[in-house]
Amino acid sequence: MASQIPNNLKYTKDHEWALIEGDVVTVGITDFAQSQLGDVVFVELPEVGTALGKGDSFGVVESIKSVSDLYSPVAGEVIEKNDDLEASPENCNESPYESWMIKVKLTGQEGIDELLSPEDYAGACEE
Amino acid sequence: MTDLLKTGLHAEHLALNAKMAPFAGFDMPLQYSSVKEEIIAVRENVGVFDVSHMGEFFVEGEEAVKFIDYMLTNDFAGAEVAKAVYSPLCRENGTIIDDLIAYKLENNKVLICVNAANIEKDYSWFEKHVTDFNCTLSNHSNNYQLLALQGPKSEAILKECGVYPEGDFVYYSAKEFQSPLGTVILARTGYTGEDGFEIFGNLELIQALWKKFMELGVTPCGLAARDVLRLEVAYPLYGHELSDDWTPLDAALAWTVKKDKEVFIGKEFLEDYKPKYRLIKLSLEKGIPREGFEVLDSNHEIIGKITSGTMSVTLGKGVGLALIEKAKFPKDKVFKIQVRKNIIDAEFHTKAFVSGGHK
């Protein structure tokens, strides 16, 4: 079954989505990612104020049997994290595009141009 | 890469859309629907695992029981006919070659079931010693398929299939008999802590039985669920809690080392051995202990490592087994686990995380 890839978002090859609103980028994992992971049972997110470089690991998402790193697609400072996911990690499976993980305030444009369009990401999922 | 081996049910796994993964040289089903649902099925209802990758050896002849009793640390001679015995298989220096179940089918016929990854290592160890006994050893790992039917409803399912022996068949019973589907070796054993059975048979029988189980609504379960289920009841897994580098006495298996037996391989060493390690059970309220994570005491000194860890679906928290240096075992029983950048308080358990329902 083809996974959902909303048109209003950008994507990474690591199966994260990014919503760009001015200089704030919201990051989560895609429908494809959650279906590959299976039941998500734990999410670990960084403290607000953490400075992230592009490609830095900012946390983990764990299924019953596996641990996967989350990588920041952009450079910036964490200004908000989704505490609801700590209590309800299964939301990542049920509604991956509502289950945002962090909001990052950009400190530069690094990484922005490398984000994939929905079409390119659909291609990446088929590889 | 060498080609992966396939069990006799490989096509069935693919037809069920299982997520497959290499395990001990075999292409094995990791999960079918969801690991969580498979675990719940086994704890509350009934599930079936294809574990045909495991090895089967037969020992036959007048001294079959004497030979196996000599090879194992646990008491096999004392077991009744039609009983199974779990035991480590040790070297003279006490280190663990494998852990296995030996089934006393008759006084002159024993089935041994070993871990898939250790088939060759175990077989050559048995082969080396069998020459001193009046019995024969044969490797039938390719002739037998093996299903584990596990969960509170497994007895009812087997009876519905007509694959159930006459008379009492309590926990750890084992019997070879004729069923409507053919000759079967049935044992009331398993690796989940629940009531359940392991069924050894040829390809036709096992394929027919699998089909019946599917028709009866038994949940097919993969190796991921199997690992969580065994960890919840704190059963050890070779390569994690047990290894070539330490003894059963280091790994909470003192109950399987019968030092008062007259003779067995490893007896002299194990009689005087003071364990270096202690295997313990820890859980976390928040976070999941994973293999390799360091275990610390209240002073944050490293005292051991997690050997297996997972999210317990039944408890809803992270659980793990840890091998602790015995000399550093904290008297205050305060344990912490280094989870990536954080040091988190762990709860020390003296009993298994989940008490299975086996009879």
C-alpha cells in the first residue's frame, strides 16, 4: 500500500518530513517511516534550547525491537518539542503528520535546499 | 553473501506478507501483522511460531540416557521416560557451548533440540564424546520441521486437530505417537512462559498442521514477538545471556547444574567455581534498556551491561537482563542504566517481569 505523502511538506531521505513556516521548521517522521518501524513505543526528544547542526541526531524513535536515530534536516535551535509523544508514542503510527516532534528556529539556510519535494520523496521511498 | 536457508514453511510466510530477516543462516519471519498483537495473542489466546531452523539430534541405543546425562549439567538420568529436560551444554572449564532441551522419548531414544546457530558446534561436541558410549548419534536437523504453538488456548487447538496423546500430558512431557496427520513428536515445552507445545514432524505433517492452525485462527508469530515473550519471563538466549565465555553459574542457571551428579563434563571445574558475574533483571519507567547499555551503581561506577532489552508489551515498560560483575554487586541494590546521554534509575526485580501461565 502506497504511503501518504502530503503536498505541503518537504522531506529527507531519512524519512522525515519538514514544514517550513518563515524561519521555523517543524519536523516529524513520515508515514513510510512509521510503517517500516512498526509499533512505536518510545520517543526521546531534545530539550528546548538545544542547538542543532544540519544532520545532527536530535533524538530517537523506538519500536519494540529497534532504535532509530532522528536527524535534524536543518541547522537551528529547538524552540518547542512535542511532549505528547512521550505519553502517546503510538500517535506516530496513527497520525504521523500530526505527530510533529520538534520545532527548530533556523540559524542559517543550511539544508533547506536539500529537502526533497513530495514527488522526489515518493521516488526515494520506492528505491 | 551466501544464500539463506529456508524452512519448509517459507512460502507460507511470504504468502502471509511476513517481514523476513536473516537469522542463524535462515530467512526467517520477524513479524506478520504487528509485534504487539502477536505478543498479546500468545499471552491471552494462542499463537504459532515456525522454529524449524532449530537443530534436532537423535541419540539411540542402550547407553543413550547415560551419554546425555554425562554431556549435560542438569539431571537427565533421573528424569522419567516421556519427560523433557532443559540444560546447558558445557565444556570441561564450565563455559557454555549451548543451551538445549533433551527429550527422553524412550530409555534408548533421546531427541535433543539445539539452537540453530550452534548446530555444527554442538554436533561435533557430541560426536567427539559419543564414541565412549554404547549408542549412536545422528543429525536430523534437515528432516524435521518444528512448530511452537503457545498460549492458553493451545491445548484446545491441538485437540481440535487430533494431535494430542492419550493420558496425562503435563508441563515438560514429551511423546512420539501416531496422529491422524502422521508420526509426531509432541512436547509441552516452549520459550514464552505460557502453556504451549513444540511439535516436531516431517515436512508434510508440519505444512498440514500449519494450514489447520491458520484455519482455526491461530495467530502466526515471528521471531520479534518470540524474543519479547522470552525476555518478559526472563528466559536466557544463547549469544546474549549465555556464551562461550562464561558458565551457567554466572547466568542465573545454578538450578540446571546438578553438582551432586556422579559424573558430567564440567563437574570438577563447576564444583569449586566462584561465579564472576550475576545475571539480574532491571526495568525502566521511562526509556528502554537495550543490549550493550551500561549498568551503573549509585556512585555511577560501571558495574555491568545489558545483555538483552526490549519494550515489554505486557507491562508497558522497558525491561532488560544485565550481566553484573559479582564483586561490584551493590548492597543497596540501587541500579542505574546509561540510556544514551542520560543516566536513569532502574528497578531491580527478583522475579520474572511477567509470570507466564504455563502448567
